[in-house]
Amino acid sequence: MKHSIKRVISLLSLSIIFSSCFPEEEYPDYGSYLSFVTVSKAESDTEPSKIVLRDDSDRILNVLEDPYLLLKALKPSQRAVVYFDPIDCDIMQPESIDVRLCQVDTCVFISKTAFVETEKDLDSFGSDSFQVNESPYFPSITSKYINLFIGAFGINPYLHKFTTAYVSESQNPSEPEKLYLHFCHNANKDTSGYQYWHWVSIPLEDFKHLFPEKDNLILKIRNLGAMDKAINFSLKNLPLE
């Protein structure tokens, strides 16, 4: 599944040359596309230290131009969002594309996953408030992750933990085509300060055995003291591998 998205103009202050959870300066070079990638090292004897960027469809973003030396800051196994321009190639090529790297955002948190019986069991995962951005960084799903751009108040974003849970009692027997999951936020008492925005990726591997015969995944946002929210993702034509 291709999950590079046409350029979006950020309304947020996260946009810097090498983004983190604490932006200090703005940088205008977004490139034309963005993509979620996992960082690894090349399995090559000739280039053992070469960094490889692989998107969720296992396509390689082959960095031919790195004018801001962004690759040097990336670490193997890290998940990141990269902004880039394709170089003399079709953006829809399935195996690899040549790119000019414009910006990297490494502030991508990975949600934990859980299976519980009742919604009361969700209390241990937290119910602190946050916002899910729906424009320009809309929620998306790939074969491996659900990706959300969220805003929460606090001072130290690394105190904040996220859990996505399957709750047995939340499944509706009258709607067997729908799979319900709950997304929980535990701020660990870090609830005052400024509002910061960052990505959260929800790994789908633990839930894939539930996907057959399901048409939709409904992600219920657990948000104590705020309006309940549910995000609908289509599972039709989503690769399971």
C-alpha cells in the first residue's frame, strides 16, 4: 500500500530541518511528499554503514541527495517521518524510488498493544486528554501501522505512554464486519505546560489475526472529560503481509 502523501503545509510549529518533540526553529523545506519509514543498515559488504529507509510497503527510499546531512542522525530500528522530493522517477514505483531528502521527524512514538475483557480494564492504560489532528496530517493506515498526529499538554513528552487495546466486550455481535480497538493515553501526571504535537504509530501485527472477514477497524479514542471520538479505517484491500 502506498502511503506517501502529497505535500501538506503544516499549521503547526513542528516543522524544522531535523524535527524532535521540542522544535526550536522553523524550516520551510518540506519537499513534495512525506512517508513513514523504518531505518536499517544496508546488508552489504561494500557499504556496511549505509542507512536504508524502508516504508511500510517495504519499498526503499534511495537517498541520492541529502543536502542537510539528515541521514547521519538516524539510527537503525528507528521509526521516522521523512519529507522528500522524488528524483527522475515515478512516485508509485513499487520497489524503490530515488529521492532528495528534505526533512526528518524522529518524534514518532510507538503504541503498546493489549487484549482485555472489559472497558473497565482500560483504566490502567490511562484516559488523559489529547487531540487527534485530522487536517493536514490526517489519520492513516498501512499494512503495518495506524499513524496518528496528536497534540497533548505537558512538559516532557517522553513521560507520555500510549496503549491500543482489543476489548472483548466492545465487539458488537450484530456488526461482525467491524473490529473495535481502544486508543489510550497515560500522561503520567504531566498534564500542564504547553501543547506539543507528535506522531504515534500503532503496530498492527498483534491484531492481524482478527482482520479476516472484517471490513472496518474502528479506533475509539479514550479521552476522559472530552467528547468521545471514533476513527474509521477501511480494511478492504489492505495487505495482511
